[in-house]
Amino acid sequence: MVVHDISKIVMDENFEAKRSAGQESISFRDVSDFLRRHLVRIGICGVIGLALGAFYILNTAPTFTATVRLVIDPEQGRIASQDASTGTIIIEAAEIASEVEIVKSEAIARAVIEQLDLTNDPEIVGGGVSIRGMIGSLFSPAAKNSDKDAADDEYLMRRTMAAFLSRVTVRRVGQSYVLEIGYSSTDPQKAAKTANAIAGAYIRTGMNERSDAARSGAKWLESRLIEVGAQARAAAMTVEEFRAKNDITTVGTASTLDQQQLSELSSQMLAARAATAADTAKLMTLQQLMSNDTMIGSVNDSLDNPQIQKLNDEMRLAKAKLDNLKTRYDSGNPAIAAAEADIARLDASLRNEFLRIEQFYKSNVEIAKTREKLLESELANLTATGAGKNVARVELSEMESRATTYRNMYEGILQQLIGALQKQSFPLGKARIVTAATAPLGKTWPKPSTILPFSLMFGLATGLMLSVLRDGLDRRVSSSERLRAELGITSLGHVPMFRSSPRPHQPPIASTMLPLRSVLDMPYSRFSEALRGVKNSVDSAFPANASAVIGVTSVGPGEGKTTIAANLAQLYMNEGTSVLLVDADFIGSRLSRVATEDGAGFGMESLRILGIPGQYSRRRSSEGQQHVEEFDGKAVRCVPVLTVEQTRKAAVGHQRYGHLPALKSELELLRQRYKVIIVDMSGFEDSADTRVICTYLDGIVVVLGQSDKMTVERLGEALSTFGKSRVALLGVISNRSDGPRRTNIRWDRKQWRKFKK
């Protein structure tokens, strides 16, 4: 056993650091000991949590959820797109998420609430009574009742929609086009009916939206058709008027060479003008796009140009790659710089290609203009040489061409108008129901399989947390591990509380059952066995066959140190060891009073003093070296006690505190006669005598009679009263400790016979 020097375990400003350093590691044994100590608390909290979960299940109305599934038609909207990196067709998550939010919108909720009259459903609005409206009606004027009724109706609708939407769940099934709409209610039939109503309202809303769009398009096409029809009619009337004015009613079957050339030149002129206009329009469009830095292939030639299409595809891939790199790396990364350089290179290639197309368009425009000028000069020459009717025929041809163009435009708009009117009369929905909702067979909440394990785990976690808090806030020294870890003091043992109450059908026990000699009267009790273990721990601190002066003290009074000292002396006496009990408690002097008044009754006697001061002896009996007294019919070996009065008599008369050096001299003298000397002292917290006497001893034992109330801080501060005195601390005895109890107490055969009588 390790003997500690009190001067090395005194609490100082580094106590917290030492304590924390000693608690850095937690072993599996610490965890198991912690669980074993708090098993009851954790189990009770787990049972309470389980009971609360069962109470919640029994007192909560069951909720049923009905689901309806509908599929969104991908042909009705732009829901599919192409991945720029892989080229595969994927579903736009944003489009599906938009549809999910539309299903949960207030417009759908309002339509379903009005359809099913849910504003009067007590499950949603609690009877539909507005408390705020009732209170407001008591204090509002009668003239504003109509306005307040409208406001209350709107408030009721808003509150109903909030409660309704809290019961609606919408989710996308996997990565498909299918949406699953659920509605929760205490009535399974109502849940199925409402879920189907939500799906129907969503489908009707989509059809109405498409019908409104078709109606708006039909109105625009109709106005455009009227405008184009008027232009076509005006062009036709101009043709007829020109014919009548120039008397061109019929055309002969035979014509001259000039007329044929004039007709061909007129046709070529129209074609040249059309080509010039087309090339000019293309050139202007391309220049406008290039001036806006918009490199897109909206021009026909650019769309048909494979090089531009290839560059556009590479540009999309490069931008997608750059966006992907920016999400994974910081700016300035070499990969991002390389991607940006690649985009710049592709942009320069696109610009060069468009510049080449621009030059091509410019050359075409110049060629078309040159051709047009040539045709105009030829036509002018031919017209100058031709007849007036030939010129009229050319103009008539242009007018007829214009009239034909307007006519074709009119017919195209008319076809579009017919299609819009058909969509308006029979709109196609963007979704359809796949599986209609039916009444669910089982409740969705509360689920015992979910709530009971959760409540059990919550209770166990609460118990564990309370146990951790209790151990963390508990600073008591009842634990040997805490005492050793934080102060470095060894625990010599835990001595249970001495219980002297008689058993049933047994007579009252006399003074032989008092604690001062309980190891003699109850040799196999829990108290005696624990004290024998303490004795073995104390013996291991000293060499074999060596004398030892052992002090027994406590922090304060009333902690059972005298009982421990007397019984330890009885143990040494009955094992054949020469022992002396010294009463150094100059405040209480309990052992001195007991030895003087009734020492034989407690197995003690006052030490016999000879006439010479400082010389002590003992009476001898016929049985041996020890004095034997007869008590209650039994031979009792008495422990010699050096009383307080004897020590004070040995002191010099004129010295007020001469008992301390006198006690020191007595101990040095008695050490030669006795192998073990046990010194009973006062509590050292408030006694200066005890702190001085401890320096005379080979070792001291501190008795903690209330270890459940003694904290580590108080014990450390009490030990700090020794200052720098070198005192050997053998360990701490936890007196009156609650340990594992054994109900059976072994009595010797004579005592049992006595009690039976």
C-alpha cells in the first residue's frame, strides 16, 4: 500500500489542472461502473419514457393518409432537356418541382375547400368559429357589420387554407413524371375523397390555363386575320383597277419577241430584287447580332453551317464544364483558367466564322445589286423601245404577285385560327390520374413501432444525461476512484453503519452490543468484516514485526473515529498482538471516560501507572500477559488505554500546553513495550493539537463518517491545514457507508443459546 505525504496532496491553485489531468482517459471499466451505479435511474427513466409513449399512443386520435398518383404528360410542356456533358435526355427537376408547388398552392387549396365546403369542417377549423370575429363583433358598430363579415370570411378562408395545406403532402416518385398527392385525416373516407379532389382541381386548373392561352391566341389571330384580309382585298382591287385602266382584259395566245423578253426580264427583275432584299436582310441581321456580341445561329445559313453548329455545341460543353469546375474549385484554379481559355478560343472561332459569312453575304449583296442594276438597265432599254402595254403588263405582274402573297398569308393565318379554336373548344390537360385514392386500411399516425422505440430511447437518454449530470456535479468523496484520481489518497475500506437493533423474538441486547466492542460481540457481521479488511490494509503499510504508532482522526467531530480506533485495538488484541490505545482527544476524551467508568464492560482498562513518572505497567493474570475481566459470564481481554488525565499528569505543571511534549515522550517510551499503538485524536480541521500530534506518529488514518456529504474540495482544504508538516497519510476509511448488505449475522453458539433462553 502506498503511504502519502499530506504536504504533497494539499490543494493549491493548480488543483483543478491536476484533477483534469488525472481524468483525461476513461476506460471501459469506468463506463461499466458508471452504468452499474446508475442502472436503476436509467431504467426508471426508460420505463417512464416508454409509459409516456404508450400514453401518447392511447390518447392520440389515429390519422389516415390517402394518396393519389398522377402522371405529367411530357409532350404538353418542356419537361425534358438534353444534358450538355453526356448528351442524354433528362427530366428537368425544376419543372417537376414547379408542378409540386402548384399542387400545394393556395389556388388549388381554395378550389378544393369551396368544392367540399371545408370551412365548416370541425376537424380543420374547429367548428368554423372565429374567436377574433366574435370578440370584434362585441365592440364594433352595427354600420360596419357587412365589412367585418367579409373580413371574417376571408380570415376564415385563410385559416382554413393554412390548416388544409398542413395536411397535404406532395412528392415526386423517384425520377419519374409521377406525382404522389397525399391527404391526412382522422376519417379514411374523407382522406380519400379530399385527395381525389386535389388531383381533380389540379387537372382542371391546367386545362383552364391552356384554354385561356388558346383563347388569347385565337383573339390575336383573329385581329391579325382581319388586317391581312383587308390588305389582300386592297391588293386584288388594285390589280383589277389597273387592268381596267390599261385595258388589259385578255392576253393573246401569240406574242412578239419583245413581249417575251419583257416578261422574262420582269420575272428576273423580281427575282433579283427578292434576292437583293433577302441577302441585304441576312447581312443586316448578321451585323446586328455581331454588334450585340450575340453569337447564336439564328440565320438560316448559320443554322445550315456545320462548322457553326459544331462550334456552338463545343461552346455549350465548354460552358457546362466551366460551371462544373467553378462549383468544385476556387477562382484562379488552373483547370478553371484552361476552361475559360477554351471558351475564349471557341468564341474567337465563332466570330471568325461569322466574319467569313458576313463577307460572303456582302459579296452576295453586291452581286445581287449589280445584277439588279443590269436587269433594270435592260428593262429600261426594253421598256423604252416597247409599247406602253408591255410596261403595264409588268406593273400588273407585280401587283398580282403582291396580291398572291397577301392571299397566301391570309390562308395561313386562317389555318392557325382554326387550330386555336379547336384547342379552345377541347383543351388537353397536362396531367392525368394514374391511381385514384382509396380509403387507407391502416393508420399512418401514431405508429407504435416508431413511437415506442423512440420514447424508450428518449427515456434512456434522459436517464443517462441525468446520471452524467449527477456524476459531473457530484463532488463527494464516497467514490474510491474519485478520491484516488483527484487527491491521490488511498481508500482503506468502507465500514457500514453499526446497527444494534434486536431481531424479532429476541431480547434487547445489553451494553455488549455497543459499537466500541462490536468486533467482539458480532465477529462475523458486516461491520467486523469491513474493519478486518481495514486492519489488513493498515498492516500492509508497515514492515513485518515492526512497531507502529497509528493515529485515527477525522475532519470534524461525530464521524465515528473513536469507534474505529477502539475496534481496531480489539482486533489487534484478539489476534495476539500487544496493543495500546491512547486517548489523545483532549476535547472529547470519550475513551478516557469509558475506560475509567466502565472499562471492563467495553473491553478496555486504564493503563496502570507506577509511582515513577513516565513508567507504565500492566496487571498480569493467571491466563497470560493480558488482564482478563469477567463480564456477563464471559472472560474478556481488556485493551489498555492511556487516558487524557494520565497524559496531563505527566506534563510539567507550569506549562499550559505541556501535554503535547508529554504525549510525545510517552509514545517514544511506549513504542518499546507495545507493537501497535493506536492514538485516538480529535478532528484535525479545528484542532491544532491533532495537527501537532500527527507529526509524532508513523502514520494516520482519516475517518470520514459522512462521505456522502464530504466533498473533495472540503477534504482538500481540511488537509491543507497541516501546512508543510510531513505527516504520513495511510488512507481514508469511509465510515457508515452503504454497501452491499448481508442480512444474516453469525453469532457464536453460546450467545445464541443465551438469547434463546
